[in-house]
Amino acid sequence: MKAHIVIENISQLVTMEGPDRPRIKEEMKNIGLIENGVVAISNDEIIYVAEGKLPDYIEIDENTITIDGTGKTVTPGLIDPHTHLVHGGSRENELAMKLNGMKYMDILRAGGGILSTVKATQNATFEELYMKAEKSLNTMLEFGVTTVEAKSGYGLNVETELKQLRVAKELNERHPVDIVSTFMGAHAVPIEYKDDPEKFVQIIIDEMIPRVAEEKLADFCDVFCEEGVFSVDQTKRILNAAKKYGMLPKVHADEIEPLGGAELAAEIEAVSADHLVAASEKGMKMMAEKGVIADLLPATSFNLASGKFANARKMIELGVPVALSTDYNPGSSPTENIQLVMYFASLILRMTPEEVFTAVTINSACSLRKENKVGSIKKGKKADIVVFDAPNINYIIYHFGINHVDMVLKNGKIVVEKGRIKDAF
């Protein structure tokens, strides 16, 4: 067996050794840490992971690329399972509104927020959306993200929703980062249906979902279940309709008000419930029983300046598997920096560095149903690997606000070197 890339002398190798399923409770602290580790890669696949030196049966020659991991931390490629990658425009004008005390839902009701981005996305061409999303995707890759989820939801009409998803599909085909698409036509109620939101719900069910399914543009369906947006009953009907077309359910749940989104996510056996800032303990327990992944987004809470964050410690205690995401979007979380999110999760959500790395690797892989391919450094899995210029995982969390990535390997190819994307992938 011949290796074309070998990473050796690794100071800390985070393998996430264990079963390919969501990790809960104390399991989240078991990251399969190896000191003085070595990893061998053949083509796009990991062929050897262990402590010490390569065995004799792994062949190397003058063409084998050898990477010295001395003083470095090596982890699986990071996974960001909740983003709004494809959108038009930006909303820096809302900063002054926030500073003057306007709340997120107040801005939305005034025609700003999501609805402002909807207008910009509807007016943008395919090429404009593609170039903007590609730029963000490049930034994510430099921060160590090798798999990302991308939601629609800034179209709110059939053609623009399809346009967003088609952009994500083409990016997935052309860019090194793997993109998993989610249909989220139920992101807000358009102004023209403000007095008859039920009519818009039926358009989503009768027109949007069938078209998305026909073109095979999304693996998941998500709904913003929140007071003043979509009710629990509307959310349930939309997600059940999407399930009939093969789309797995996700829920924007209990972000601002305790509406019962966590309970609904458990009832319909959603893959994940996201945000959960206002989730009830009953909802958390139901999620734990059904294995629904809690995808937490602390950068959003930080940016909204509400002072309220998801109760990660309670969720972990109850046995809810926890993942972490940037929630990259132009309004509530305009950042592509997953490492900053990891810092917030540790300092504010009180997650240990081990729990944080579990949350951005194997648990996030599970929330995208990609755990058999990515999320851990294991023989037979895809060679998606990050080399951090840091001696250990604690240092990565502790020294915040900078990019610690030295190198990223995607599908066994070096795509980021010395912290910068290579000119040719």
C-alpha cells in the first residue's frame, strides 16, 4: 500500500476515534488524542493512523509528500452545518439600529432583516450570487472548514429559491469544499402575504418543495419556527410535506421565544434543531430521547447582543448531542470564522476544548448525515484534514481572534498552505 502524503511527528493528533454516530455526554470529551502521531494518505483516502512511525507495509518513495507535524495539532476537517452561504447584499446599515436599541424581530417587522436580504437576492444575478458565495467559501476553507451546509431562504419565491440552490449546487461541483444544501423557503413571510401567511405556506408545500425535489437540489428542509414567523403547526406541515419528497427535516427552533420548536423537532424526529436559545428543559429531554442533534450558534447570540445563549451544559448533561456552527448570514451572524465560534462555545457556553472539537467534527458530520465519510481521522475515510500551527487544542481555543490554520487537506490534496488558499486547487 503506497502513501502519497504522510503527516508525521504530530504533537497532538485528534482522531475522533469511535463509532460513526453522534457523541453525547462524556463521549464528547473522548477525542481520540494521540501524541507523536502519524497519518498516511493514498489518493483521497486515509490509509493509516497511529502513534509513532509508519509500518513497513506502507510504501513511500521520492514522490511522497512528507509533512512535519512537530509543534502542530492535526484534526479532521472542520464542518459547519448551518450557514446561509448564498445571498445578495449586506446589512451593515442595521448596526446603527441595533445600537439604538432595536431588536431583531423589530427590524424584521420594519421591512429590514431577512426581507431586506430577500430583495437583494431576488435582484442579484446567478453570477453575482456565485462570486459572493465563492469568496465566503474561500474564507471558510482558510479557517479549516472542509464541509459546509448552505440554506436557501432569501428568495421567498419559486425562482429565486431555485436560483440560490442552483448556485450552491454549482459551487459544490467546482469548489473543494463539500456543500450540503438545505431548502428553507420558510425563512420569513413575504410582505405580500403578511395578511395571509397560510397562502404562502401552501405555495411552499404545493409549488416550491416539488420543484426543489424535481431538480434534486436539497438534502434537507428547514423552517424558521418562531413567533411572528412560522407557527409550530405550519412548521410541522411544511416539514412533513418535504419528508414525502425525500428531504430530511431540520428546524430553526426556539431562537428567541420558547415556542416549542425543540419539542416539535423531537416529535418529527428532525436530524437537528438549531439555535435553541430559548428551548425548554422538556424540549431538551425529548431531543435527547430521539437523538436530535442540537446545533448551537453562539456567534449569533453574541452579535444580537441579547445576553441570552443556548444552555449547552444542560443539553450535554441531558444527553443531547451538540454541534456548532457559524450561522454565517448577512444579518445576525456575518462571520465565516468557525474558530471564533469555537472560542465563544468554550468561554460563553462553557464547553471544554474537547467538547468543542467533537462538536465541529463528528457531531457536525452527523447533523449532515456525512458521518460515514468525514468527521474523524480514520482508515477508509476521506482525507479531509486540518494542520493547525498550534501545539495543542487548548492553545487553539485560548489564543482567540486569529486563524491558527497552517494547512488544509481536502480529498487528499493540499488546498491551503501556510494559511492561504493555493492558487490552483
